[in-house]
Amino acid sequence: MRTLTTTLAGFDQEQASRFRGLVLRQLLRASRAATDAGLLHLFLLPPEPGSTRFAIYETAQAVRLDLPIPQAIQAAVDVLHDAEGDPRGVEDAGPRWQEIDPGRRALYLGTGARFAGRAVAGTTIARLVDRTALSFSLAEDGRARATQCSEPYCLDDKTHPADEIPAAAEPPFLLIDTIVQYLQ
């Protein structure tokens, strides 16, 4: 499985900022339609020859978040190992990626986790292969609340500064950081 690590490292600051905004927008859109909590793996599908359109899609991976973090990490890595290190081969990955990317041309972009919420519709956190952390919650009406990104990002032609994400060293991020390292 190829990753987007080298490509992202070659982006200048403006390109990287716009790309982070694009990823954040895609995650927000996907979260509005998502219902299940668990891990998600992000992929970027390059455009077809002669086209400029690319797609970002995600696959799912169930994970028991009620386990202590070391056991949850081991269980998640074991499932990925059984899938030969490709999240698209995980049993519960979902069929959508097969329609979008039957040739598995997409580049691995990062991993995240979605959580059900109490006062919100849900929360999503993610770590991209360039180490950028993303975090946001959706209100019950589907609007984004508490959107944060550890690097500058551009949304709607407005550049937002980097946010400090205090939870970036806590258990949910420890899980996804280990998965990102494993898949890189």
C-alpha cells in the first residue's frame, strides 16, 4: 500500500494549508452521514489520466474502545496484519471503496476515530501521515463545532492558524498514532 507521506512533504505552506482544509471539509461531510463509531482510514485517489478530479474516501474498522489502550491497539493492529497491512482488506471496511477504487490506486492519507456524543452528534479525531492532528465535533443540527487542526488550514479561502489540541497525546490519539505508524 502506497502512502501520501512523500507528496505531503513536498507541499509548500500554502499547498499544505489548502490540502488540510480539503481533508477537513471531506471529513466533516463524511461525518454527517456516518452513524458508526470506530476507526476510519483515509485514502486519496489520484485523478484519472486527463482529469483533475481526485477523491478522498474512507474505510471503516471496528475497534473496541472499551478495552485498555494497549489491548485496543494490539487488536486493531492484529486485524490490519491479517488484512496484509491494507485497511481496505479489513472485513468491516465497507463496500464503498470498491466502487470508487477497485484497482486500489489510492494513497493512504491517515487514520482517525469517530465517537458517539452526548451533547453533540459525534466527534471525529484524525492524524494524517504528515503528523497533522485534526479534531471536530458536530452539533445535533450537523454544524461543525470545536474544529481544530494542529497545522494551519484553509477553509473557504480563509486561512486559520494552527490550534493546540490538548488531547493529541491522550489515549484516542495514541491508538490512531500507532495505526498511522504501522500503516506507513
